[in-house]
Amino acid sequence: MVASREKFFEILALDREDNRWDYKQDIHSKPKELFYELLKDVLAFSNSGGGHLLLGVEDKNHNLVGVSNIIDESDLGQKIHTSLGYSINIELTYFKHYNEGNEIELGILYIPNAQRIYTSSKTFTGSRNTIIQSDIVYVRRNTSSINANGDDLQEIAYKIIKHGKYEFSELDKSIIKRNKEFADRAARVYEYLEGKYKFSSINFSSKLQELFYNQVKHNKLEFAILLGLDEERIDDYFDGLAVPRIEHILRANEIFKLPTDYFFQPTINLRKPLWYSPMISYCIIDKVVVGKDILFEIDKGEFFRTVFMQMAISVHKFKEWLHSSRTEKPKDDIALLFSDYNDLDDYVSTLSDEKLANYKRHLSRQFYKLLEVAGSGVEREEDLLLPEERIILHLTGFNDEFICRIINESIKEIKVEDKNNISIEFHYYYELKNLIIKGRTYNSEKVMVEFKEEM
């Protein structure tokens, strides 16, 4: 038995973090966000050689505190099966232990190594973000469950082939290919928003492609000749297989009138991170009503990335709700996982169907600019990025004034407790919660939204 009292204390005695185990006070089957996080861990451990969750242990200092929530192994296994459409043969054991004179309950959950690639066919979304993306491979790295990168996928494929008992189907091959592309593109969006960049042949190839697709005068061969690329290796430069020379960078800067640091800064559509603009960063910081002093202490890239991603997620969710029919919250917890229920309907439960339709029309008129942004995307990215990431890419095509307008029309206020606790109140959510009907105009001279009297 690999989920035993002995195994629990064997791991605990090591007193260190590891990709093969993690510490949790409890695991939960509800609320849904906590179950989705557990499901993500199960998928990640399965794809990373298996692992254990030690239950009843504080994550930071590894103190034994006991569990407060006991889950039946068969019930958890059934819920995983219902959610994923297949079974994972987990082992879950609880046992009593005396700690400093008190009897507490501890537990250990074992997730075995998969002999295939485990993914979810369904996207699971929490109230603030997407927790599990469909057909994305998750792995364990730095004690977290994250999207697999190209190296992770190669290692997983090698292990499965070496095992000799599994033959890749066409679906498996398509998942691996899609995940490689997804990992590259998604990572680029996050690194862009955080202002992080590392010069390499891979990133140089991304810069070349960005530059090439944003000009219309030259075909690929002409473009390569202008930059002085070796003609027999043009595709290698575009694929990140050839290292550039300083001559290539200087030629590109001169011919296309690029900023001198273009090849050494994160860019999308030839644009540096949105918050590099003083006006855009001012519009966001001006919304901070609690914890503005904390901004001096935290990573500014992570702060602005959090704000932009939460804004994009909320705008998308708001748009989806406006265009949906009224839904009722399923009483059964399993049914909730697979329903189209949108918790924004909770705020309008007292409205008749006619009043709800009128209210949605009002909100659609008042927030039409936001809906334009949410309804647009970059076609070639559509199958590889989440809706919020497509919204960010779309925003990079607008000028600073328009982006400031979107920020001001979206965000009501920001509260910063620390780098991991940034809460944002959005105008449309606030009005929904309180069933407020307001008019608004955008004052471009003052760069602010002006509200009219309630109607």
C-alpha cells in the first residue's frame, strides 16, 4: 500500500519540498474551485511520475494540525471519473495520531504514475480564472501544478514509449502538438504582461516573425536578404534553430526604424508591455484605494499582469452572461460541474424575464466598448489561447487613450493586501450586485468615466 501511515511519516521526515509530494491541510470536493484545484493536482501528479498529498499538514512550516474535512476514497474516485470521463486509481487513507497530547486526524492521498497522457476534455473555470483548460497537459514543477512546456512533453512521451505498453493515438499526437504550441504562446503572453524577457534564438525567432507579419512590403526571402540572414538557413532563423549575429539586429533596427532595445524587450505586435506607458500605469494605480504603499514593495510586473488578466477574465465572463439565457444553480454538486450555470444570475434572481431582458439591454448599451473588445480576438490564436489571453492580444492593437478608457470603464477600485492578494471591484459586477441602473459618459479630456444620475 503506497498511501499508508508509514509513507506519510517517511515523507514528512524529509522536511523539504519536492515535485513528488505536497502538503495540504485538507482536500475538498466543494466548493467547485477547491475541487478543480485538487483535480488539477491529480492530473499533474499523474503526468509527472505519480506523487502524494500529505493531509493535515500546514504547507509553509509542515506543522501537524490535522484535517477538518474527511472525504471517502470511493466518493472522490467517482467524482474524478465523472469530471474527467475516466478513472484514476487513487489511494486515500486517514489515520489518527497523537500530537503534543492531542488526538488529530491525518491523511495521505496517492496519485499513481500514468501510462498515458492525462488531460481534461472540459474546461473548469472558477470565479476569477480558468483553473483547468481542456486538452492541456499539466505537470508538477517547483511544487506547483502548471502547464507542461516542450521539454516536459518530450519527457512524458519518452517515458511512455520506453514503458512499451502504450501506443500513441492520433488524438494523443494532436494533444502533444497543441500543448507545445499552447505552452509557447501562453507563456509569451504572461511574460509580456510581466515585462520579463530573456534573449535567445527562440525569442529572436519570435521577434523575426512579429516583425515580418507586421510589414507588407517584402516576402520572406526579400525580408531575410534585407537583414543579411544566410539564405540557406532562413527557416532555421524563423524556427529558433539559428543564433543571430549583431549585424542582423542592427540591420533590422535601421531598416524598420525599431527602438534600439526591440530585440531585448518583451513585445507583442511590436508593442512593449501595456503598463510601460505612463498614462496606462497611472490609470491603474489611480484605482488603488487600499494598499497603494504596498506597490513599492511588490513586483510591479506581477501586479500589472494580475490586473490586466483579471480585467480580461471579468470582461469575458460579463459578455458571456449578457448573451446567455437565465440559468438556475443545480442543487447536485456533480451536476454543477457540467452545467452552463453562471453565478452572475444570482444577482438578478428577483427580476422577471422581461425586466432581466431590459436590464441586459441597458448594460449592453452602457458597456458597449468593453463588449467590442471582449467579442474580438486574433483569429490565428483562437484555438491556442484562453479568451482572456485573446482579449489582451486584441488590446495591444489600440492606442494608449483607448486602453485607458477600457481600464476606467472596467475597474471601479483595487485593493492590495500583498502580492498574492489583489482584489478588484469591476463597475459592471458592482452594478449587477446592487441592480443599479446608471448612465455614463467618457470624458477624454479628464481621462475618466463620468456617471449620470441613477435612472
